[in-house]
Amino acid sequence: MPTGRTVPRALTAAACVILAAALLTPPAQADDPPGTQEDSAPPVRIDPHDPDLRMVQGARLAPSKVLNIKSIVESDDGSERRQDTNDNVTFSLQAEVLFGKDSAKLSPEALSRIDTIAAEVRKQNAHRLRVFGFTDNLGSAAHGLTLSKQRANAVQRELANDLGSSVTFDIRGYGEQYPIADNATETGRRKNRRVEVSFPRAGG
């Protein structure tokens, strides 16, 4: 490169977009619960015909997307899971740490865990929360839907008591839909019996 010549901005931006495209995590799948998809729209538009891109003849620029970085922390026994992405924070608590078997009554241990979630909601200054309940595939699908909604309602009520009226909720019971593990094993079924609380990250 000749001395004193600067790198064109479009070339630098294009390099960043191409790198991001190579590192992209898979987009949200159809089996993600509604409302949990991440925004992958690029913040700037890249002109694929800009001569400063200097692409190989016949090459085409792939659609640009934002790299969605996920950070997942899970307790040793798998009973609690926190996932941070570009846009959202999601807490997943196994039903066994919140409720008795086939029950929607919160256990004393559950209250402290829900308090931890409420503290993070305040830290992120979130005002809209999603509370989704899920079950495994044992028993009837109708019973699973009812129980998952009852459990989501129980967690929502406790969060509402802690956070007050400044927060609104989207509450859903999905039953055996949207499993995150294999229902063929008890370990997998335990992970699928859960309540998830998600909300926007600060600045997300």
C-alpha cells in the first residue's frame, strides 16, 4: 500500500461484516418460544456494489447480520441456568427447585431464587418480563399445558410482589412444547420441566 494512503471506510466496514458473517451463531429456530427471537439486523447498510469492496470477480456479498454472542452459566446440578445475549437475559429454573411434584405451589426455597431474578430485573432496569412455563412429555398434553401456565402464574405473582406495578408481564404456559433436552431420559425431562423468566438487557 503506498505511503500516506488511508484504508477506505467501506473496505474496513466490509471486512467487519464478512468476519461477523463467518462467525455467526445459528439464527433463532422455529422451535424457539414466541417473543424470544433476537434482532440480527445490521446497524449499517453495506453497498454490495461499492468499488472499494474489491471483491473477486463474480463474488457476491452475503447478507450482513449482527453476531449474537451468548453467555450461558449453569449450576452444577443443572437446576438453574442463566443466558445472556445481545438483547436479553433469561433465567431458567427447573420445576423441582420451585414446586413439589405436579404442584404449582412455590416452595420456600423458590422464593430466594425468584428474589435473585427480581434483583437482576432492577439492575437491568427492565419493565417488561416474559414468564414462560414448560413441562416434559409425560402425562396428557392438556394437563401439561394447564400445569405449565399455573406455574408461570405463580412465579409471576411473586415477581410482581417484589417489583411492584412498574413492570408488565407476558405469561404463557407451553406444556411439552419447546423442549431444551431429550425427553427420552429423566435427566432430559428434568431440564424440560422449567419456568423461564426473560427480559431485555440494559441498552439492549
